[in-house]
Amino acid sequence: MKVLAAMSGGVDSAVAAARAVDAGHEVVGVHLALSRMPGTLRTGSRGCCTVEDAMDARRVADRLGIPFYVWDFSERFHDAVVQDFVDEYAAGRTPNPCLRCNERIKFEALLDRAIGLGFDRVVTGHYARVEHTGAGPELHRAADWAKDQSYVLGVLTAEQLAHCWFPLADTPSKAQVRAEAAERGFLLAQKPDSHDICFIPDGDTRGFLAERLGSEPGEIVDRDGAVVGAHEGVHGYTVGQRRGLSLGVPSPDGRPRFVLEVKPSSRQLVVGPREALAVSRLAGTRISHAGAPHPGLEGGIDVEVQIRAHADPVPARAQLVGDELVIDADEPLSGVATGQSAVLYLGTRVLGQVTIDRTVAADASAPLDGAATMADPARAPVALGARA
């Protein structure tokens, strides 16, 4: 089999490429250059895709004796990931750039080029598993749930999954991957994992957005509409945020307040107590199925829903209602923002995901995101409020 190994310069992708070579396949390594200024994309363990990372990947490829190339995807990365990130925050939503990168770059642009060049599979160091069944490929959680990355792969389609291979799927721990890398003589065996947003290596998301969106001062109000503070731009905040709020009026009970809603049209932030963050229902129209669509979604199916990469899954019921996927959680979800992805699981299998457009508060008398109070908050797929 002819395999293209995506090599980020990290230990996971290095070991994944090595295992593909061990399996006897014809392997070619490729590193994706995602920035015109790669030296700006790493600060310690933050960020990725730098010149240093490309050199680390090349050293591994040389040790494995495989061809190695660097592909410049910087322009597409900027348009599909960085600009999307900025645009989403400007609209008051909270995007997941890693998920978007997997969707638009690693498993769309890269995979399309790989197939066009005659490769059978693309190998990456993701911790997830593809199972090939009679009904087509399925995406499943990895053996190591602590490192499981199936959430950020929930956007992959059946056609994409058919050409994916994740050799680390059944590896029980990251420690074992590092030990294997050391045994193979890879100098990056103890290289720290990259984290946070790769194109904001200093971690200053608010500063990054302010530089691109400017300053648009506005009011911070409580749920009754009373002004309790001011801000320099709603794009610097997300639902569930507590830190960084300039509140001039303390809450009546003295408890901390959190961002409940971001309203870019009126340049307002709505704040309130932690319990007001609880959400019982999610809905969205930007739906993707990880493999064949599950027939149970038409009439409603009991699943688990995960709203962040490292969040615990929560039992829920999901149903397609017209062009929307409506998800009712069995227990409240906290700090849910529009723009996030809700990924559905049936056991270890990923059914797919939806980008959250609207939410309904667990306490329907104090709805978030402009949601109207529902007559039947338990199941009725109606009266979801749109983002202001």
C-alpha cells in the first residue's frame, strides 16, 4: 500500500510513520508549512509547524529511510482556519481551530492532494481508530481515553475515513509512544506536546483578536439589563469566561459572575452566576456524519454528547428535525458557546458532529442566547433562540 505520512515534527506522528514503515508499506513523509513566518509559531511547548518542527520531521524521515517533502499550505491555512477563527469571534461565536484545521487542511486539502498523487492512505499520529465494516468506515475512540482525539476528528466524512490510518489507535499510553520513539533513536522522543492555538503561541487570544478586529467598547450587563461594567470589544470574551471582566458593580450576593452571552450586534456582554451557564438543549444545521448517517437520528436516538476536546461525554438524545440536529442533554452542560462543536458518540463510535448555532438554558425561565422559554423543555424540538 502507498502511504503518505503527515509528519508534524512531534513524537506521535514520528512513531505513526515508523509503524507504517514496519508494516511494509511504501511510505512518503510530508510536513505541512502553515505559516509564511514559521518562526513565530512556537513559544516553548505552545504552537507548532515551525522550521524547528520541519527539521525534526526530516530527521525522523532520514532515520526511517523514506522520502520527505514540505508542502506549503500557508495560504489555505490562513483563509480556512485563521480567518475563520477571526470571523467567528467577530460574530460572537467561539470556534475550535484544531477541528477546523483537521476538516479543511489535514483531511481535505492534504487528503485530496494525496489521492490525486496516487496514495492509498494518509497516516497521522492522532489517537483514534477507524474500523472498516460492511456498511463502510466508522470512527471510534482510541484505546487511551486520556489522549483520545476522536472529538477533533468528528468532522471527517465516510470518504475521508476510508483513506485514513491512525497507527496509534490501540496504544495504551503516550508514555509507551515516547518509549518507542527513544528505542528507535528519535531525538524528539521527549519533545513536549504542543498545545493551545498554534497561530497564537503566546496564548494571548484577546490581543491577537484586538489586533485584527480593533477596539469596540461596549457595556457589560446583568440578566436584568442593568449595566455593571464595560469592555473594549466582545470578541475578547466567550461564554463561561470569568477572568478579565471589568465589573464596576458587585453582584448582590457577592458571588463571581461569568459571561452568559455575547451580543456583537449591540456590543453587549451579559453576565450572571455560574448556575445560569447550565444548558439543556443544543441545535445546529452544520452537520457532518462520521461514516454512514445513523438511521436512528431520524426518529431520535440515545447517545452521548461531548462539547469540548477534553470534556466528559454526557448522556443525551439526538434527533434530526428538518435541517437541524437537536440534542437534549440528560444533565446540564456548562459554558456552552455557539460555534463549538457537539460530537455524538454511540459507545466508542463517533456518529458525527454539529456546529452549535443555538442553545436553551436548563432553567428555561432564564434562557441563554436569546432563547424563548419552552413549553416542554425535556424533549420538544422547538423554541430555540438564535444568537443576537
